[in-house]
Amino acid sequence: MSVKLEKILKAHWTEIAAIYRLGIQSRQATFETDVPDWEKWSSSKDLSTSFVLIDEEANRVIGWAAISKVSNRCVYQGVGEHSVYLHPDYHHKGYGKFLLDELIEHSESNGYWTLQSGIFPENIASIQLHKSCGFRSVGIREKIGKLDGEWRDVVLMERRSTKY
């Protein structure tokens, strides 16, 4: 299968939202319970470093990766929180690693020196994926938020660029 990366555009939103909805429904990917609209979602992302992965043969978005700034303070300008989502039909085929590796490269080219992500401890596949791309576990953020009325922990994963 041939794939290509494209910068995220509003035209991709329907497919991005569908993949995001599947992640939400899994209850293993995010605290969110509803997909926001394009304006709300895109306003929280650094779209210059965010992209979709397209299956060229099927001409469809199969995954996406995006970075959100963790703070507007200038001292944290190079720190981003990232999300990587892949359609379940494409899991365990190397596309998640491809997406995360590309996100790392794009982030470093755009001035990010640290990427971080909070991952539910039960999401072993995501934790292993991040470790395979040079992330380390910083620790557990206990009872950081509620999902479906239950307190959930997240593993805080972080990767510091070797370029800075």
C-alpha cells in the first residue's frame, strides 16, 4: 500500500473526525466524549506541524497527527502535546510508528524541543509505540481527569529532541 502525508486542511475534517470518534468510543485514547466541530478542534492545534496520512490507493485518510502548544508563555514555545490517531483497520501494520516518527521530524523542524503525551496506562500499544520512538515515561499523573464518571490516570510520556 502506498501512503502519503498532507498538511491538515478543513477538507479532511470529516475523515479526521470519524477516526477521532473511533478513538473516543474506545475509551482508551482520550478523555473527550464528543467530537468537537472543526473550528474548536483546529483552533487548539498547531496546524503547521499537523498532518494526515492518506492511503493513496483507497484515497482516504487513515490517520492523523497533531500538536497543541502546552502554553502561550515564551519559555514553553518549544513544548507541544501531541495526538496520533490511526483508523483501527490500519493498526499493527507500522503506520502508527510512521506517523509518530514523521511527527517528531516535523516538530523538530518547526522549533519543538519537547513532545509530550498523556496515555491511559491500559493503552499498552500506545505506550510501546512511544517508547519505540524515543519517548520515556516521566511518571503517572494519578486521577488527572474523569471519564464516564470514573477517575483515570495517565502515563506522562516525553521525548526531548537531540537537536536542541
